[in-house]
Amino acid sequence: MSDPQSGQIDSVQSLPDGGTVYTHGHRFPDNVQVVEQRHGPGGTLQSARVTWTGFAGRVLDVTATFDAQGRLVKEEGYRAPDMTTPVLDLIRPLPRQASPQTVAPTPPQPNTGEPSAHPIAEGLHRIYPTAQNDPPDGSDS
């Protein structure tokens, strides 16, 4: 039986000022990642809050601020010593057909061992290497 709280997170909310909050990520028993992006009325990214926990605890808890051109201005918060994934790698464009509603999490998909084209999975290989990312001879080179 699967946990109804597991799976992908994907929701869009409209703000009274015309801005948008886009929340996405995933929630699994030993790995939870939530990215909350705040966009201005014109769709320009203003800030992003990223929280990420793994089996060993908190990995990332940062707030990033962006300028009018979408460039990272400042990042504040906690970053685990080996967490080198840039916040920009976790940002997604606003969905084109974004309607201001919360979408229910999708059920987790079975891991086939194939690399995913999903941007979140793309960042995960940096932290949780798979056999495909490890050297074939077992060496560290």
C-alpha cells in the first residue's frame, strides 16, 4: 500500500498582487525536496526557498533572491557540507497552463534504473549516485 503523502509535489497559487507561487518537488519516506518559487506579476522569478532532507537529515534549507533579470543575487540558509547542487539547478519554469489550484501528488513511479529527464532527478545523482554514475571498475577515478 503506498503512502498518499508520497510522490511528486506540484502546485500553483495566485497571489493578490498578481504574482504566483509555484511549489514543486517530491516526497518519499527518506527524501523530501520542496522548492517554492515566488514570481512577480509579470512572471519574473523573485525568490526561491528550497528545503531538502534525506535519510541522514537536513541537506539544504536556503532562500535565494533574484534580480529583475533572473540572476541569483543572494543565497541564505543552511547547506550541508557536501551539498554542491546550485539552487538554479532546482528552479523550473512556470507551467504554461498554470491554473491557481493545488494538484494532488502523483503516486511514486517504480525505479527502473534508467536516468530520468526530470530536473529533480537530474540533481539527485549528485547526492545519491546510481550504478550508472559509478565507475564500471568500482574505482573512484
